[in-house]
Amino acid sequence: MKRSVLTRYRVMAYVTAVMLLVLCTCMIFKYGFETGEGLTLVVSQVHGVLYIIYLIFAFDLGSKAKWPMGKLLWVLIAGTIPTAAFFVERKVVREVEPLLTDAVPVPAKA
């Protein structure tokens, strides 16, 4: 498996987790202080799009790492639980790094 597959997943895991925390903060302001309704709408839509991208990259990583369905579902759901994606990402990296093939291009002989 290429390192780029893991890198894409890691980036989207962090972005999705941060956006979910921002969304939670916006929801607190919207429902707790009755302010920021427009911002909450925008942040929720952005998080939704980013979560879909996260799903695609996590599924790609899981299929290439040949994870069982339960593990794959847990990684996919981690993007919906605040702070869970941070912890799941660390665990996934530890498990997947030994599977990486760092293919170094060999110069062609003339």
C-alpha cells in the first residue's frame, strides 16, 4: 500500500475532527445563546461535505488494509463523534504503517 493512501486519510481525519469540534461550538452558541444561526448552517454543511470525503478516504484505506467490516465501520463512524477521530487516527497509523511500501523509483539505465 502506498503512503499517500494513509496520508490522505490522516489529513481528512484531522480536518473532519476539527470541523466537528467547530460545529459543536457553533451548536452551543446557536442553542445556548441563540446567536450564530447562519454560521452554524455554513459550518454544518462544510463539515458534511468534508465528512463524505473522509468516508471515501477511510473506506479506501480500509479496503487496501483488508480490515474486517466491524473495524471499518468504527473508523467510518469516528468522524461523527467529537474527538474520536483524533484517537482512532493514531491507532490506525500504528497499525497501517508496517503495511506501507515505500516504493523508491529506480533510475532507468540508458
